[in-house]
Amino acid sequence: MRVIKLITLAVGISLLFSACVISGAKSGSKKDVLTNRLGYVLPKYNFSIDAAYDPRTAGIIEGYTALTVAVVNKGFGAVTMRPDKDSWKIKDRGGSWHRGILDIQYEAPEQWHRLHPKAKQLMIYPTAIPPGYTQTFQLFFPGQVDLAGFDRIRYHSGDKKKTFTFTRY
């Protein structure tokens, strides 16, 4: 009889604990942001993000600052990218956040059409990254944004409905 009471108590406590854990953070709150270092793989999602600023290519589209981003897929399934739902932000070394433009061909069509087709292919935002591949593309920021020494990059996946922050240090 005493064993049954202990089992009932243990089950009750575990149900109470699991209810507390499940009710946790609201969807979309800052607690939902997953953070990792640039270049490191997120274990559950099996991808990593890295980025590099090069002043030689930063002004490839006049009036915009470019940042090269690399997404590495270490999983067995494709990483789906959604240009219509994804968003990217970068935090400069001064602490300001800047929203990235994914499809510069729609923001600056005249300048986009002047680029060489191979350059366009290297810059365009991907829709999927196959398993084992690294995909690079360009994010663009309006104006002359100083991205040298940027602190972190934030990616909101429209497909996964999650926000990922990758920090430099």
C-alpha cells in the first residue's frame, strides 16, 4: 500500500513538473532565440552560419553595403530557406541592429541587371541547402553601414519559425 502511494506521489509530481516546463516561454519571446558562435553547428538543427565583411566587395551595389554569409548544412535533410519569410539582422560593433535585404534584385533592379550573370548567381538568396553543402550569398544593408568588426548576426527562419543568433565571441 505504501508503494502505491509513493508511485502516485511520484507520478503527480512529474505531471506537475512537466506542466510547468511545457507552459515555459511564450512563442516569439526572447527566450525562444537560440544562440551559438559563428561557425559552430547547432546540434538539434545541424546547420551553422558564418559571415564575413570585406570592404573590397562591400559596395558592389551602389548605395548598399554587402555582407557575405555562409550557411553550412551538416544534417541529412535539406535546410529550407524562405526569401519571403526569412529575415536577417546584424549588430554592428557600436551596438546598432541593421536589417538585411535578401533579394537586392527587387530593391535595386537597374544595378542588379548590370552585374555579370555569374556574380548574380553567387549573390542570390538560396531556397534550399542540400545535405553536406555550404551555400554562400550576400546580404545587403541600405547606406554606408560599417560592418567591420560586427558583433552578431540574427537569422529568423520562416520555415522553422525560430530565431537563431550567432555571435562573434
